[in-house]
Amino acid sequence: MLKSITEQERIVEIDIIRGIAILGIFFVNLPEMLVKPLQSIEYTGLDSFIRLLYSLFIQTKFYTIFSFLFGLGFYIFMSRAESKGYNTYKLFIRRLVFLFIFGFIHYVFLWHGDILNMYALIGILLLFFYDKKPKTILKWAVSLLGISIVLNGLIYLNPSIDSLLDNATLHSNLPYYNPMDGLINKIVYRFNLFITRAIPNAILYTPEILSLFLFGLYVGKIKFFNRLEQYTFKIKKAQVISLILSLIFFIPMINTYLKVDSYQLQHGYFFLWISGKTMAVLYISTILLLIKKQKWNNKLKLFSYIGKMALTNYIGQTITTIIIFSILFKNTAAVPLWLSVLYCPLFFIVQIKFSKWWLSKHKMGPLEWVWRYATYYKVRKQ
């Protein structure tokens, strides 16, 4: 019988995938950190081509992976807590409460793109599935993903969506506040945005995000990462199928790019969104296959340091980037997209070195420790 994953038996593949997801999310988040909330940007010249590459290979791909890992992490957390005799349901609810607090602080005091609060709100639904059989979980995951595909298709394949998206960017006309100047006004603005937009968004995104959570829970239930060798053929098959589907979804995206003078995120968004699911499978399967090769294994292990400190690195990216760019640029909204292509990898290398150094002295990252302490503090075994 396969046992649960203990803290001493961390599966390095999971940490590597999580670390790579944090890098991908950073690439997506950086441009949005520097502009007005809800601002729709038109890219031209070199930035237009880079925006296309973002759409093809980065945008929507890595939050998909991160959401999948959240569901897997839920299973690992619950099974560990269960083996120690804790009241798992109460403990997980407590964990989500503090995750929501992290997300709220991140959103209101730093920037409007935080996803932790959404994970905390939707994550509570996972408790209804923990004791379910793997097949039941998989059926729910597939059904919810199917619902989200239909809904997104109805919305983003509708010719009138452009006008709806224009209305959604109404707030972009509000004054832009530099994070280091007019801070109180910006905090108040983001608080109102959190109440009026972030919480309702959690409801709208529930079918998609919950489906990704459930795929992660399913993978945990069948002990997929405990027996990767048994799944090698299926992993290769998933890699090929996801590659073919992704290339098919790329065709309308590239076609749209070639027809417009300036490129925007919402151009061909449905295909951008759905390719996020197929590319996520492609990335995960490719990573798992590369890890089996010693040459790649040693290189990819560097990402595991980031993965072990995902929360610290995720929020650290925001804090450090906002400070650096607000010092270097009077108007951060004018920063070209190509600069992020240079900045993100360089900053990420620094994070890898910092994470490796920190973990050589501590068992977990600083925010991971706070989250753990807040979760388990004065919690008695039931």
C-alpha cells in the first residue's frame, strides 16, 4: 500500500513544477504591476511580437499549473494532518483563512492581481471532495472544465465582446498612483476594487479554478507522483496530444496577430485561454520526462528551491519589483514590455540563489513559516 507524502519525503518533481510556475506567473504579472488597474494596453512594434509570445507560451498557462498544484497540495496537507491525528477539516479551514488574509494584504497594499484570495474562497469547496473516490473527483473535474469551456466560448467568441471589454476597463481612466507616491489613495482604490471586483470574480471563476483543483486532488488520490515510472507511457502520450492541440489553438491566435496593427491581450482570448490548459499539460509532462534525464535533472532542481518557498517568492516578487521600478521610472506604465523579458529571468536567478541560501539554514521560507505557525498554533488533536 502506498503511504502518504510526509514532510521528510517531499517529492522534488512537485517542487520543480511549482518553481517553474512561479517564474511563468512572474512574467505575466510584471507588466500588469506597472499599469493602472484594469487598463487595456495596445502593443506595437517589438512589444507587439513579445505580447504574442506571451499569449502563446505564458499567459493563462502557469496559473493553470499553479491551480492544479493547489489541489494536489490540498491532498498532501490533508493526508499529513490526518496521519497526525488532527481534525483535518477545521485545520484546512484555518489554513484558508490565513491564506485569504495574505491575499487581501497583497491585493490591497501591493497590487490588484493577487490570486491567493480567490484560491482561499474557492478552496473551501475542496472539503466536499476529499473523501470521494478518485473516479468521482475526475468526473467532477472534467464536468466543471467542460462548463467553463462552454461559458468562455459563449463570452469570448461573441463578436460583441470587444465593447464589453472596453466597458470593463472604465477604471483605467482613474489617475495612476505611483506605489511610492499617493500611497493612501492607491490603497483605498484597491480596497474598493477588491470588494467590487475580486470577490465577485471568485464566483465567476469557480467552475474553472475548482476543476483545476480537482484534477490536482485526483492526481494526489491515485498517488501519481509516487509512481511516475508506471505512468511514463501515459505521460508521453499526454505530451504528444497536448502539443498537437496547442498548435491547433495557436493558429487563430497567430492569424489575429497578423491582421491587426496593434496587439492586445483580449485578441483571440478564447484560444489564448483554452491553450492555457493544453500547454499546462505539455509543460508538466515535458518537465517530468526531462527530470528522468540526469543532464536536465540537475538543472531543473534549481527550480525546486523556488518551489519550496513559493509563497515567499510570489509575494517577494511584487514587493521588490514595485520598489525597484517606482525608483527607476516616474511613470511605470511607460515601461516597454521587452524590458520585462530581461528583468524577470535576472530577478528569478537572484531568487533561486536567495532561496537556496535560505533553505540551507532553515526548513522553510519565512512566509511559509508564518503560514504554518498561524495554521497549527494552539490546534489540538481531535
